[in-house]
Amino acid sequence: MWQSPLAIVTALAVVAAIVVILVVNLRPAAASPTALSSPANPVASTVPRSGTTLGSSSAPVRMDVWEDYQCPYCQIWSEQWEPRLVRDFAATGILRYQFNDYAFIGNGNNPDESLAAAVAAQCANDQGKFWEYHDWLYANQNPDGENKGWFTTDKLDSIALKLGLDKTTFDTCLADPAKATAVKAEEAAGSALGINGTPSIFVNGTQVSLSTYDALAAQIRALAPALSSGSAGSPSPAASPVAPAGS
């Protein structure tokens, strides 16, 4: 048999097939989709919103918040302070809450994860899911620190798919240089205001310091006394203190 060319070819084919089967069965299984943590305190869907703004456009108090998605203090702000502000003031017509990108922590790094996350959130905004994406980014911030290759395209895509975004449209948006330019322009606008750390909070155009939630709530109530009577912003257990991340 081993002297027959046909038999030799047939035998080699059988051996090759066995090798392929062994390789397929022994190789590691394909990696599962990026594991994600759900937001602990997502923005309620009932709160009025328009793009990156929460609350009524006619609210007497405007709050501008400047954040970087890699900033650990921004995570504290967004998961502990922001939900209470939205509940106590934005949902009751007192506060117009505006998110602004100050994506500076990744500056000079390749990849720039701060920029990548900010662009992704703006791409989600194009599909009407900014606040949902914002919440998922903070819920999935790298616990081991900044600029360590955490906010990869795969992770950003995984969040997009979790929210039901159109992946083709989302990925096209991620690659659009105009989005990155817009995020950097917003960072430049923040720098022009004197911002050099995050989170930076402005109330009716004036930057405020952060000590306790109740102190911040009192400032908001003082600017809208006629609308804030009752229980809006009433004292409750203090959130963890927020200290801006420096440049």
C-alpha cells in the first residue's frame, strides 16, 4: 500500500484531516465579548433631556460640568452626586444640567483613551443614547488607573451593542476625525475658562468648590428660592467628597 502513489496521497489526506481536527479542538476558545458592569445609578429615562443636557431649557439654574471619562473623581461625581442633583433639581424644573468634555488625561498617550471614550459618547449621542453611554463608561472605568489600554475599541463597541446602537454607524463615527476635533475644541473652551482639572463645576457661569452635597444643594436653592420650596434638595447622607483631578 505504501508504494502506491494514490494510497500515499489518501493516507496523507487522512492524517491532515486528523491534525486539523486536533488543532480546532485544542486551541483556546474565542474570547467572549468584553464583560461589562451595569451602572449603579443610571439617569432616569423620565428626566427631560436633549443631547448632553438634562432638565428644562427654561430652568432658572444652569450647571455646567466638565469631565474626563478616565478621571476617578468624575466617576464619584457621576455615580454619587449627579444622580441626586438630577433627582432633586433637574427633574423638578430647577436645574439645567450640561455635560462638557474636558478629555485631558490621555493627552500625549497613544492611544488617547480619554479622547476615545469622549468620542464614543458623542457617537452614542448621535443615536440618542448619550446619557446611557455616559453612565456605562463610568461604570466600566479602569479600576487600576489611567492610560493603561482599558478603553479599547472592543470595549467601546461592547457598550454600544449593550445599548442597542447600530454598530456600523457607531464604528464609522468613531473613525470620523471631525468627532475628535470637536471633543478637543470643547477641551480648549474649558481651558479658556481656566479649567485645569476634573470634575470642574460651574453654576450660572461661576465655578464652585465641592465640599458636601448639601452645601452645593444650598447654593442651587439660593438661586431659585421660589421654585425650590418643599423637599427639593433636602439633606440626606453625604456623598463621598469629590476632589478635582489635576492636569
